[in-house]
Amino acid sequence: MTEPHRLAPETDAAPVPPSAALARLRATGPLVHNITNHVVMQTTANALLAIGASPAMIHSADEVEAFAPIAGALVVNIGTLDSAWLAAMKLAVAAAGQAGVPWVLDPVAAGATPYRTDAAAALARRGPAVIRGNASEILVLAGATAAGGKGVDAAHDAAEAAEAADALAAETGAVVAVTGAIDRVTDGRRRARIAGGDSLMGRITGMGCTASALVGAMLGAGLPPFDAATAALAALGAAGEAAARTAAGPGSLAVGLLDALAALDPAALDRLVEAGSA
Amino acid sequence: MTEPHRLAPETDAAPVPPSAALARLRATGPLVHNITNHVVMQTTANALLAIGASPAMIHSADEVEAFAPIAGALVVNIGTLDSAWLAAMKLAVAAAGQAGVPWVLDPVAAGATPYRTDAAAALARRGPAVIRGNASEILVLAGATAAGGKGVDAAHDAAEAAEAADALAAETGAVVAVTGAIDRVTDGRRRARIAGGDSLMGRITGMGCTASALVGAMLGAGLPPFDAATAALAALGAAGEAAARTAAGPGSLAVGLLDALAALDPAALDRLVEAGSA
Amino acid sequence: MTEPHRLAPETDAAPVPPSAALARLRATGPLVHNITNHVVMQTTANALLAIGASPAMIHSADEVEAFAPIAGALVVNIGTLDSAWLAAMKLAVAAAGQAGVPWVLDPVAAGATPYRTDAAAALARRGPAVIRGNASEILVLAGATAAGGKGVDAAHDAAEAAEAADALAAETGAVVAVTGAIDRVTDGRRRARIAGGDSLMGRITGMGCTASALVGAMLGAGLPPFDAATAALAALGAAGEAAARTAAGPGSLAVGLLDALAALDPAALDRLVEAGSA
């Protein structure tokens, strides 16, 4: 239960470009089980529907073990954590792990309180396929800093967290995605940088949570974790860029982002990604 | 407490056309008590306000028994169920039943887990005035299938569920509404089919929950259950149709739907409904 | 723990005009800790981000005492109260009080049930810097009436609650803000009236909660409670007025309101406020 989820040695497989990943997601319509925070449930459910996935928000300890195994992927997000939800998250990730269902950890505001940091670290040790956070959260999780950070904002630049992300990937066996002005994905050996998006996205709540949910959608479509994380961030980056072009502010950006996710041209994703190795 | 809510024999009364039902709702401004899921609370509160009702989202076992009796109707939705909420739902429907307050059951994702199916069935036996679900949910509740279904999506067509709906109506004493491309309402003797809406509505979360909330608003305005369900689905169908005309995608559809609900021309509702009998 | 929060004798200080308050908020980017209701979490987080604050929604008894002291302000909103949340609210306000962090109480639907009224009154005695409610809620809290009211709607006019607001301010040491067609702020000696807004705002859920959240943002920027409440209501009034100019209904008003909060011209705030004394 506490071991990293066994991944196929995806580094030997040819990488799947984001455009192909998006096409696969749309063809698959994966069921994504979310145990996520109260603030973004609607936002992330809508983003999952817009991109072509099928969201289910189910958090009770009475049913998560029955549900997680039938989902294509699980997303665990600690944004509005409490003890009952944390217990259910642990049951769900154990059930997902046993069933071979990949899961994403979003360690929202890790570092803000000891309770939250401990919860994030405990979950990180249970085998997520992908961990997606901002630079502060990843630095805290990697033990590279005890930084507090302001709520869920990114107090650090994603670049600063690159080393921490590699360390966290090595420690947990997870692909680690650090989002910021430029997003970075690493499995400790391969790295990708993803451009796109718009600074106005920082004025809407739940953009990081949406990124994590979209990673879940890509995992649910059967993509290897590294490709799933890269494609999801490219999709959000492309949609954000498109939505920002006509937005009059954060309200219309949030609306336009859902329209853009539904209308994404797969080809727009690939140009945002730059691959590299460690 | 476990008997079906006693309904006036509404089949003897002249049916209320949806246009008149909407006018009555707007004139009444009914208070609708919702114990609903975390994903759609904001969406359904806004839909209730847009159509002219007054929503209250109150879920604590400490106060639902005091509140349900002063509401015009109660809506119980199991989307993000857990044991504390289920206990409060049971208290609320008992208090509503004793006070003669009609209530709607939305058995979200019944069939997805045994816990959820059992909860939905237990509530269905406590006298809802209306049960509103998609075809899968109604089939599960009627015992016509043990189908799992993918989250809250409709895995079956509404037509397939017509027989199950009749059986469920007979078993529970409730009017049963099955929503899909064409919506169907039955009390086991009378039937109505409601057109309208748009396939893009399936790309926004909470449309089914919104339908159930609007049924609550119509019940709260004093309409008999069959007419309430028919009118609510016609209102949502007309608003969805109108909003889809200018929507650029699911984000703008969700926004336009609220605008359209507030601006509904009552006359647009009646043409969507086709009445029939069993 | 149960004493009113010690306030600087702000009546001796020169009042800060709303335009200057908004500028200070934007320059400060305060962290606002919210323990708020499920319906409006997304709405109020987005409003806080739009105006330039940094929201955190954290409700667990396991971490609120650690988090409240590092926030600039705390907002406590009882909209979807239950016993676990109420216990956490009490821990959070105690921790905030000890750390000198000002907090806002939003007594949503006080009067609707005895449980809710008691909870609101218990919190009101624990030293909020500002209490923000509609006329019914303030009348109930002041003990001036036992009115029920319909859910969270304003069943009374703000003018009727003016005396009750003065009494509540005297009793609790809080600045009291009563919102309605015209908003009123009082500390028992000084009074302000704030115009602006639009009647269509009553057709969107969470506008009162948004007002309370924005008061928290102003407090977090270091403004004295009277000036914070006045400036927050002027900001929302100006944004609502601007958004209503182009809205086609409640859906587009909600979107435009976030755009308008982000684009607010500080100068537009001052003209909405009329100062007075008791």
C-alpha cells in the first residue's frame, strides 16, 4: 500500500506527443474519480467535461474503495482537507494502487501548516503516478525548504524548484510537474518545459487544481505519466492562451477557458512543449 | 416516516400548462431547501434565483428538521454523499413529510457503488413527490438493472428507462422524471415527453441537478408533482435551447443558461411538451 | 477569548477614503483566511483574487489555529454550517484574536433556525472586527426581532435595521455593516451610507458573502474596520454597477462582476459613499 505504484518503464517507449494524447483522451472519454477541494469541484468537473473526460466527485470512506478501481484515474487534492477526507483519500489511493489505477496528487498549500505538509508527504509516499504542484509546494514536499508560502499562491518560481522536483521524483517514483509561468515536468531522467497560458490565469481560483484534474484525464486515457502530465499542461496552456486573447478580465477568462478546452486544436499543443533530459 | 408522501389525487385535476406553472413560480418566489452535492451548490442556487425561487442550502442534522417544514419544497441530491449528510437527509425528508412539504429525490450516480445504490433506494422509499434521474439511475432504482454506469453520465437512453420509470412510480408513489435527449415524466398513468435543450448541456456539470432543483421550485410554488416536473423540464429545455444558440462552448453555455432562465418567455415552454397516457 | 478584539481607537484617526483603501489593498495583496460556506467558496475566492487579495479556504480543526495567525484577516461565514465547522470557527477566531488578526462575521440566515441564530450570536460575542449581514440577519443578531426570514434573502430593508446595527455595534464592539439597496456601516458613533450596485445582484447567489469577503480583504490590508467595511462595500457597489451596464441577466452579471472588480477605478468608489454621524 505504501509502495510507489508500479509503472511500465515508459522511458523505453516512444513519447506520445500532446496532440496525440489529446486525441486519445477525446476518443476514450475516461472516467476520472476526484477527491478534491470544495472550492474547485465545479470548476474542475467542468474542465474535465470540456476536454472530453467524465468526472465523478466521490469522497466518502463508505464508497471510495468501491469506486476508485472502476475509474480510469484518481485525482487527490488536499485543498480543503480535514480528517475525514484525508482518511478517505488514503483508502482510495490504496484501492487505486491495488487495481492498477494511476493517481495524481495535488499537494495544495503544502507548507502552510504542519497538518497540511504532513498529509501531503504521507500521500506522496503512497505511489502517485504524478505529483502536480506550484514551486513552493514541490519545494516543501521535497524537503528542500520549510517555506510557508501564501495560501495556494506560488511564492517561488518554477525554475527554483527544478532540482527539488527531480529529488521528489526519485524519492517517490512519481512524475513531478511544477507549474508556473513556464511549467516543468520531470521523472528524474527526462524533462519537459511547457509554455503557454497567461498571467491572468493567476487571478482565477483553481487553475492549478484544473491542471491536476487534466493530468488525471490523460492518465485515465491510458497515457504514461510523463506524457500525461506534459499533454495536460500543454492543453491548459493552449486553452489559457486562447481564452486570454478575448477576455476582459478574470471572470470572462474563466468562461472562455472552458470554451477553449472544448474547442482545442490538438496541433496547438505540441508547439508549447520543449523536451530535454536531466 | 417511510410511507409515500400523501398526494392530492392530481390526476383528477386539470393539468397546469408549463407556461402557467412558470408564471405561478415567479409570482410565488418559493423558498427551496436543498441538501445537495458540493459540485453543484452554486450552480443550482443560481438557477433557482434565475427562475425566480429563493434557494437555501442547509445540510446539518442540527437544523434540517427545523428548516425543512418552513420551506415550500425540499430537494435531496446524493451527488457527494457521506454518512453525515445521508443521516441529515433522512431527518429532513421525515420532517418535510410530516409538515406536508413535497420533496424531490435526485439519485445521482445510483448504481456506481453499492453504498450509493442503497442510499438512493432507502430515500426513494420515504415518499418523494418526484424522483428525477437519468436513464441509468432510474433503471438502477427500479431494480430493472444492476448497471454501473460511468459516474453521473447517462449510459442508457431515456426511452429504455420508460418501463422502469413506470414501475418505480408504482412502487414509490412518486412522479418519476427521466432526463435525456428527450425527457419523460410519468406517474404510472399519465406520461409527458419534453423536448428542448441541447447536446452541449452534457458538457456542463450539474444540468441534471439543476433540473431537480427546478422541479423543487415548481413544487414549492404549489404545483402538483406531475405538472411541476413537466414544467421544470420544459423551462430548462427552453433555456438550454436559447442559450445554445449563442454559446461558443460549455463555458458560455453555462452563463447563458442563467441569463435565459431569468428571461424565459412562458409561452416557449408549452410547445416543448407532448402529453400522453400509459 | 470571548472579549471583543482590541481595536486601535480608529475614530481619532483620519478616515481613509475608499479609493485609497483600494490602492492599499492592491499594493498589499493580503492573505485572507476564509471559513465559509460551500455555495460561495469559488465565488468569493474569485472575487478576492479579482480585487487583488490572496484567498485561502481552510476549515479543518486540525489546522485553522495554525493558519489564522499568519493571515492578514479571517472571514467566518455560517452559510452551510454544521457542528464540525462551527467548532473550527471558534478555534480560528480565538487564534485570530490572540494574534491580533481582525476577522469578519457573516451571520448568513441568522433567524432561520434556532441552531443558526445561536451559532451567529455565539460568534458575534467573540470579538469580530466587522459584522456584515442583511437587515434581517442584523435585526436577529441584535435581538431586535425574532424574524425568520426566507433563507438568505433580505426580508427587511436596510433602513429598518439601522437602530439594531447601532445596538449590535455597541454590544459587540464590532463595526456593523447592513447591506441592501443602500448599504449602511456604523460603529455606533460614525455612520456611512454606500450607494451603487444593481437590483440584478439579488439574482446571483453569494453577493452578501462576497461583500463580507471583500471586507476581509480590506482588513487584511491594514485598514481600520470602519474604513475597511465602507471601502469594501463601495468596491462591490461600483463593480456591480459597472457589470450591470452590459449584463444580459444574472449569469453574465456574475462574470462581469469579476471582470469589473479586477478593473475597478479607485476614483469610482468615493462618490458612492456618504458619511454621517450618529
